[in-house]
Amino acid sequence: MRCNVVAIGTELLLGQINDTNSSWLGEQLAAAGIESHLQLKVGDNLVRMEDAIAVALVDADAVIICGGLGPTHDDLTREAIASIMGTELVHDESVAGVIREMFARRGRVMSDNNLRQALVPAGAAVIAQTRGTAPGLVCPVGEKVIYAVPGVPHEMKDMFERAILPDLLARSGERAVIKSRVLRTWGESESRLNERLDDIIDELDRIGNPTLAFLASGWEGIKVRLTVKAPDSASASRTLDAWDRRVRAEIGDIVFGTDDDTMESVVLALLEQRSWTFGVAESVTGGLVGGRLTNVAGSSRVFRGGVISYASDVKFGVLGVTPGPVVSEGAAAEMAAGARRVLGCDVALALTGVAGPDEQDGRPAGTLCVAAAFPDGSTVTTTAMLPGVRDQMRQMSVITALDFLRKQLLGSHAAR
Amino acid sequence: MRCNVVAIGTELLLGQINDTNSSWLGEQLAAAGIESHLQLKVGDNLVRMEDAIAVALVDADAVIICGGLGPTHDDLTREAIASIMGTELVHDESVAGVIREMFARRGRVMSDNNLRQALVPAGAAVIAQTRGTAPGLVCPVGEKVIYAVPGVPHEMKDMFERAILPDLLARSGERAVIKSRVLRTWGESESRLNERLDDIIDELDRIGNPTLAFLASGWEGIKVRLTVKAPDSASASRTLDAWDRRVRAEIGDIVFGTDDDTMESVVLALLEQRSWTFGVAESVTGGLVGGRLTNVAGSSRVFRGGVISYASDVKFGVLGVTPGPVVSEGAAAEMAAGARRVLGCDVALALTGVAGPDEQDGRPAGTLCVAAAFPDGSTVTTTAMLPGVRDQMRQMSVITALDFLRKQLLGSHAAR
């Protein structure tokens, strides 16, 4: 089974919007074992759209078209598909009814233009709209099929998962459910992960299902994705559970979460299990740790606040750090203890380091000193050498420090 | 002149990497008045690469190929181009010499594979490599031309600016220099900007040079880009200066910077002009303001630090806010005054608000209260209603608050 992708929109060619839809679709198709050999971007021009769709269809069983389904005269995907199907556009009254209802519900007046979205190539089926006003289309072309979905990412993703992927799998003769699980890791390079999972990768290569892929995610670490095809959802989950256990047996020490977990959500959850409140003292990161923690909904149950002690005077005066060099584990420990005291929190995490490009206190750019202070008065510290300068070093510092705290919360400071 | 783009790499189709190169090229080409009608992504497969390049060339004068110039046997761009040119690959000893030198300088051993990068289609010219080991290629195909550049963005951009754009302009018969200037704006919608610049846009539409484009940049505001074609660099700059003045005469109140300026770099520069030190008190943003300020190199000359007073107790206990509701201009003012005192800085900016999804203190999600406190003891406050929830609202809060301070620093608190 092979499915190519065409993204429609002059704004994509002009670089005003980056086409992320086709990357997302490519990832989903690959996870489902469907090949995608060609992905195109073309502007809002009927002839060029027809040409591009035809090219995409030559060597594929299916094409997904994203965009060009809006209500204006620039939106020509319906016309292009009808022309390729050699058919006419017809008014679909049930689609029109849904659009009228959406406008009525929002108390807005519908212009006649919006009825363009109720035009459907004769012979095509409709993918019901649930969020926007444009429906999706399933358009047979001989033995092949063209799907059309809106360019708005969340509408596109909804229609892909709800209608297109099941249809593609049905057409490929597979009566299978596809499920993925992502294990989030931090702390190893991709090549080292590869080595540690060598035996499992060999075995999976031999049996072919599930598949295992590494997705490098920059300063968010490396994701290990298991994808399984199974006859039903329950057996898919059983297979994922079994391989999840085997993968964790090898690299469990660096797996910090699953699927939508982030390092900050995991750390907040561990603290909440202990009913511990939390605070930060940030120097090199200047507020990035607090900024990320507070982006987790519900973080206010755990996170009390922080002190951004960027200038040395603020470390000395507000946090009570002993005057002297400030890029050291000792200074970090005093920052963490000071943050606990000033903020009145149970646990505090402190970061001090050198973002570069220049060295500081005789420590090279990339140096990060971290300390965590706990309710029993104890403090643990570590030093890491991080790559990159400025933004990269600072972002890596955030996840490195949170991972250090995570390990403490699972280790000597674990919930009993 | 028309130039299409082909991005090479199976990892692009699998969604492991997002193709940002073709968007960037599309933007640059459009700014130079060169059309781009089709942009393709294709995997590392010789036949499919040849097909894709041929399709891209049909309706264009030029094609830029990104990627596939590495040293491994997966890197097939050289072979695909030679096949389309109907020619052979030949060893280029001067390219090989540069590669050998690069390895020698880094003290590494060069494998024979790396000499694949010294293969050049007979009849092609080389774009000298300066950063990576792969050179770029300029490959004539009849009256048309194929350019090949590495997929690494900074190498691609360097070769485009240095060699490809000048060559494209020469081929189009234009002996022109193209220059752009971006005016950064904050505080108006695109449609309102359009209205305010109506006369200028009409006039530019009529004369055609320079061009004016709006680039919506989400929570970074809207960029107004002027692009001029001129016979030489000096006259390009003169024309840009003249139109820059005319645009600012209409919308100068919302222009906060030029080109690479950011809201945070502009605010830090204004403070530094006054020799004022700076601090923040952040509630709703949880550290995002500090995080962005400290990403500006040299920010330590101005920025002392901050208090992340996320929990109300921290506002009361650390910053001395009067106990009571904390989403109000009064609370913001006390936070700013408290931050000046605690951090020992000249100027402090405070933010308190409701990121949502739920309301707080009877204030709806989207409410942002901002205060700025100055060395003369005065405090100014404002309230804004921002769209979006959580991340979007928080990011908008950062730039909204900094813009409020910027206007104070240019107005009643301006340098004398």
C-alpha cells in the first residue's frame, strides 16, 4: 500500500506557513506500514493542482490532499478532484445543513460562499466535519482513491485518524488495529541506545511486528516508539505491554515517561505523590525551569514559585549564598537551601552554570551545577558538561536538572 | 523566472525531520521576485529522485535540490543529476583537496567514502564548501539549471545567498541587488495594519518596487517586510530608508524594532541606555519573561533576576503584596514594588493573570494585569484581555508586558 501527500496553498510555497501536515501524515503512515514516496506542495492554482495530484497518483494507491477546502474562490481542491475524476460537483444538502447549523449555533450570518463547502464531486463520499465547516472527501479514481482534508492541523488529524487510516487499512486488505507507544528517554545518545537495545532490535527485525523506531527530539531526548499491528485493540495492547517490559528491562534507567508525559509533568507527579511543594532557584536558565513547570495544567498544586538569581548579588542577598564564585556545587546547594527557606517549599531545585560563549569563574561554557534540597534538610548535587552555547545549553540544563531530581525522587527520596 | 525545489531524504517522508529548507527557500525566492510553483519531498531512491527532479523541471527555469550530497551510498543526488544531464560523474581533485584538508585540520582520518563528495557531473560547476565537506553544484540542463546544496540548513542558506541567488538573478537578466528590511510590530491585527497602510500599499502596488509583505509571526507579532530591487547596494538602502520612514509615519507607534531585534532585546537596550538595572515578578508566566530576557547575550549587564511568585503566599510573604485577590492592577503594582526592593534593581516589571482554562478571583481566563515600577518610586499599571488559553495566553503575556514597559521607557520615563 502506498499513499502520497499533496499540500495545497500558495502561502506554503512562499514560506509564510511551514507545511507540518505532510510530515505528520508521513509519520502516521509509516507507523501503519504504509509507504509514502512523494510529498508535494503546490499553490492555489487549478491547473497546477491537477498536475500535482496526477503526479502524486501515478505511483501510489492513494493520495491525501491537505487544504484548499475553504469557502473562498481561492479554494479549488474540490474542483481539481472533480476534474481528475472526470465528474461534476454536486450540492450535498446534508453537508449544507450541518454548515447552516454551525453558523446558527455561533449566532453568525452565513454568506453564500460558505455553501461552496457543500459541493462534493459526484461519486465521492463525505467525511463528516466535527470542528470546522469543511467536510473531508473520499474520492474513488478507478482502483485508487483521493482523500481531501482541511489544512487546519487539528481538523486534518481528526479526519485522518477517524476515517482515512481505517479506510486505507481496509483497502490494503488488512483487518488490523495499529497502536503505538512512545517511551521517552533522556541521557543517552542514539548510537548508545542502539547498542543497548541491540538484541531486541535484531529480534524485532526478524519478526517484523511490532516495529521499533528512534525519534530524536533534540533537547527533549530520544523517543523509542513501539508500533504493533494486531487483530484487535486488546491484543495490540498486550503485545505493546510485553515489549514495553522487555525494552525497559534493558534501558529502564533512562526511560522517564510514556506517550504524552514530559519531564516536567513526571517530576510534578512524583512530588504530588509525596504531597511535597516545590520551588526553584535559577541562575543560568533565568526562569526557563519555572516557565516549563507552570505550563503543566495543575502545576499550582505543587509549584510555589522561584527565585531567578541571575546576578551574583541576588544569590548572596536573597538566597544567602556565601559570597565567592557562583558556578559550583556548593553555591548550587546554598541556592537550593535558600529557595526552600525563602519560598517556604518542601523541595527546591537550583541551577547555576555557564551558558557561554565565554567562561565564568574559571569554568568553561557548558558547565551546569545542580542541587536539590529535601524536607529532611539534606542536599544532593551534581555537575554536568552540556554541549552547545546559550539557548541549547540552557534548554538542556532544564531537562538535565529535572531528570536529576526525578532520579532522587525515585531513589533515596522515593515515596515509601 | 521560476525556480522549484526538491528536498531529498527518506527521513523527511517519514516525518522524522520537518523540511524547513523549502519554506525558507520559497520565502527568499519570493522576496527576489522569483516564482516557485512546486516543491517536492522524495526519499533516497535513485529512480524516484530522477522522476521528482524531472517533474520539478518541467514548468520551471531552475530547480534547487536540498540534500543527498553526503558521503554514504544512500546519498544519490550527484548520480540523479548526472543521469538527467546525460553525463558521467568525474572526480574533481580540487574538491577532494579541500575535503582532505578539512579532515586533516580536525585531526580525523578520512574514509574513502568521503571522496564520493568530490564526484561532480561532467559540465557542472562547483559551489565551494565552507562549513561542511559537501560542495554545492550548478548543473546546466539545456537552457535550464539544477542547483544542488547540502540539506544542513546553515550550509544550504550560505550557498543560496552566496552563489545561487546571484546566479538566478544573472540568468533572469537582472543586474540588481535585492535587499529586505523587516519592521517588527506588536499590538494590531493584520487587517487593521492593512487599513492603516492602505495608501502606501496602493502606491507600492502601482509602482511594484519595493514590495511590502505582512508576515504573521504568532505571538511574536506581525512583521512588515519591505523588499527592494535596485542597481546597487547603496541605492537599495536609500530606497529602503525612504519607505521605512513613510511606513513609520503611519504605524510608528506599534513598530518596536528592525530585522533581528526582539521585544526583549529592545527593552534591555532601552534600560541599558539609562544605566538602569532590571528585575521581574512573575505569576501567570512562571518564569517565561526571565527566561526570554536571559537568552539575549549581554543581558547580565541589565537583568538582575526575578521572583516567580506563583503561589499567593509567595506574593504576600516574599514580595509584600497585601493579602487578598491577586489578579488585579493593585496586586501587580505591589509585586513590582516588592521586586524592586527584594532584588535591589532600578526598574521592575510584574505580571499577574489568569492562564485558564478556569477563571480565578472572579477574573476570566485571558486577564493579564501588568505593573512597572521606576526609580522615582512611581508605578504604572494596565490590564489586557488576551486570547487563547494556557501556553498561548502566557506567551502573549510576555510580549504584552514587555511592550507596555517599552512604551513607558519611550514616554514618561524616557531618557532625557
